[in-house]
Amino acid sequence: MVLQPQLIRLIDKKAREECGDTALLYSSTYIFQLNDHINGTCKLANHEIEAKVDYLAGCLTITLDNPLQELELLRARLCEGRKFNSIDDLSYIKLTTDSFPKAGRLNQAGEALFYASVAVKQDDTALRVVLSEAGAKELDRLDVLRSHQTTGSDLNLRVIGIWDQVRRDERPYYLSKDIFDYYKKARGYMVQKFDTKLLSAYELTDRFFADILSRKGSESLYQVTSALGCVFMDGKTDGVLYTSVEAKGEPVVALLPSAVDTKVEHQFVCNVFIQECYSYEFCSYETIAKTFSIEKATGKLNW
């Protein structure tokens, strides 16, 4: 397995030009300040948040070009007893305003993203994950959209927290061994080239991003994480892959609308009734109905 030449050049350049003492000082200081803002012990202005996040994500993050294929996706929405009739009701929000949708896990106010869980295991894990992410409660009814990645397409995703998992040699089950081994080889080269403090600055930043994306939502948290999404989804990527809030270790994604339109096909929708909720992603449910087709031209759901 050989590292891509552009990755080697990037690591070499960073090793030559970046000062480990400075990088670690800035990363630790900014992370303390951003955490204080999230926890409510101080308040940062939006431009301060954006500047700090931009430095951490833009200067102390290395992204590998390892596109993913053949992902299966689940997305849920509360339907309050009725079934939705159009795919537009279940996909990303088409009609946005300056303030709608509200700032979220990775979207800024007025920005639409396609949030979904990734189905890897041959069981109902992904369904329970997406139900918990949608905030499903006992006696709720939700429509759950099942989609898959278009055959032959590549989804270029920023994988949050992967460097921390590589450091601990803990391969997430949703990544292939080949991709994980490539990350391990890249980190091995970083260990060779970076001084200890510079490497720590990168690993501290990655740990912080993974941490904040897996926390319970709040307005102050979303002020930080939505700024992170703005940096990561800069036109060179299709979205972000990170860990579920309710089901630790389970993969979820936030995709740009352009990626959904060109690289995702919607398969069917199920109407699900929540019988009991036990906490986290654990619940009992019943599938009430399922579409027999989705009209491609109009997006009409045929139940």
C-alpha cells in the first residue's frame, strides 16, 4: 500500500512550515474557549467562533481522499398519524429562507442538509439509530425513507474522529480494512515527520471535533458545529460522516443536496409506529405500511 504523492507532499510541507509549540498552544486554547462557549461559561461572537473553528479545521486537519461506495441510508421524519405523499417531504428541505431551517448539527441557519443513518449491519440497527436521532417517542408515528448510493458513484466524505480511532487502532466496523489501513499508514508517516507537539495538536483537534458532534444538541453547541460544517463542506466534499448522538459508534451522515440529487436513489418509505422507548436507540416498533413505488418524475409516494 502506497500513500498518494499529494498526501506525502502535504505532510512534508506541514512538517517543514508548522511550529509544534504554536500549533498546540493555539489548538488547546481555542478548544478551551469553544468549550466554554458551549457550556455557557463565556459567550463568543459569531465571527470569533468562525475564526477559531476555521483555524482548527483548516490548519490542523488532514483529510484523505478515500471515497465511499454503495452506502445504504435511512432518514426519518415524524408524520403525526398521517403518511407523507411526496419524497420532498422526507428528503432535504427544498424551500429554505434566511432563518429556516434553524442552525443544526452541521447546517447553518437557512442551509438544508440531508441527515441520515448509514445501514451497514444486516439487522435493524440503522433503523433504531435514525429513529433515536429523529427524537422518536412512545406512540409516535414516523415515515422512514430508505435510499442507496447510486451504483458506480463515489461519496467523498469527511470522516470525523477517524484519526483518534487510528491512534487507538480501533477500526470502526463501517470502514473497510483497506481504507482503515491506509489511514494507519498515513498516520505512521505523520509520526515520522511531525514533532510530538505538532502531532498532538492534530490529534487534539480531531478528538474535539468527534466530541462536539456526538454531544446532545443546544443552541450554543450548534453555533460551533454549524461553523465546522461550513468549513468542511466547502465544495470539495459531498458531506460529513460522524457518530450518532444517541447510539455511540454508529455512523450517521450529513450530505449536501447536490450529492443527494446526483449520487443517491430513493428506494421506498415505511410508516413506523413506536410502541415503547427504552432510552438511547433501544425501542420496540411496528411497521404499519410500506410504499410499493416512488414515481421518479413527480416524487409521489404510492402506498
